Amino acid sequence: MEDEKIAIVTGGSRGIGRAIAVELAGAGYGVLITYRSNEAAADETLDIIRGSGGKADKVCFDVADSKEAAPAMEQIVAQYKDIRVLVNNAGINADGLFMMMPETDWDSVIQTTLKGFYNVTKPVIRNMVRKHWGSVISISSASALMGNRGQANYAAAKSGLIGASRSLASEVARLGVRVNVVAPGLIETDMIAGAPVEKIKEVIPMARIGRPGEVATVVRFLCSDDASYITGQVISVNGGMI
């Protein structure tokens, strides 16, 4: 796969990340997914892609841990010569009221999203700038745009992702690299397990929960030449919530 045009999808083993990986493979990219611990889920993603005739590989490291991420990303950039797309999808949640939130819950959510963005994007963006092409897409959340009770840490992390992406977009726009953000609303993934879905539907104008594939197709569009004049933007995929 080293000679293919490559799309990296962090947190690509499940949920939205898996849907994005499958979608980009279908668009002709060799897809490299990163995962932290669930190797079985990562292998399932690879099987889905390869079963449809696509090309994919995996690498295990914690995007939030510089000691793991730095050598992993160095190896990735050296091995895969034609990295066209980076999707910063890795993220976690640890919900709870702010006044009762443990510091560890605050730190882990912020680190995974924002330190992960730094650890993965910096080596890739350098490579893209040298070649004067590339697309970076970060997966934020409706929580970053509207706030959500019990998600101060998650909203802070995802809002920071928007700010970082917009700033980076302004730095590299003239160098042939585009940077955008996709902000999903309520999507059918493990993250909403246990949520009062029927009640939530009442505040969604489209009256349903979104599907991972509906986020993935927007990501694919932003990676394509059809989006050649789009950078520094936040695209919401939320059924009309905001």
C-alpha cells in the first residue's frame, strides 16, 4: 500500500471513524486506520474494506501520548509517500456535571482530542506543505457549537479543534493544503449508548438520529477536488439541530 494515495483516519476502528475509512477506501484511497486498543474492531474494519476490493492497513498507538505517537507518525510518514488526506477522528467522552468532574476526566478528553490533533497533524502537515497538496479534516461535534449539559470537557475539546483547524487553514491555504471541520450531531454509534434517544429526537428537526455514513460522505466530499475552494469551514451534519 506504500505506493497508493493514502488517507489516514485516526480512531478508525469503529463508529464514525470506520464509516469514514470505508467511504474513503471506496473513493480510491489506501486507508491507514489508527486505533488505541481494540484490535478486533480494527481488523473488522480492514476486513470490510478489503472485502469490497479496497486497500487498508492499521497501526496501534495512543494519539494523546507523544511518546507513542511521535515514533509511530515518523514511521508512517517515512513509509507512506503519498499521504493525501488526514482525518482527525480519534476522541473520547467522559460526561458529567462540571462541578463534579474529576480532573482526570477533564484531562483525558482534552488530551485525546487536542493533543492528538497536534501529535498526528504536525508531521503530516509538514509533508503536505512540501508537496503543495492535501486535505485535513477534523471531526468535531454539535456540542462544540451549542453546548450540552454534562459535556463541558467534550465541548471544550471539540471547540478547541475548530479553533485550531481554522487557524491552521489560514496558515497553509496558500500552500495547497485545505483544512476543514465536520461537526456531527447525534449519530448512531457506541457513544450514544444509554442516551434517551426518543426524547432527543424531539429536538431534532428531522426527528431521527443520524447514520455514520452520512458523516462519512461529507468527509469524502471535503477530500475531493469538488471541494477545492473550501477551507477553514465547519460543516454541520446534525439533522437541523442548530
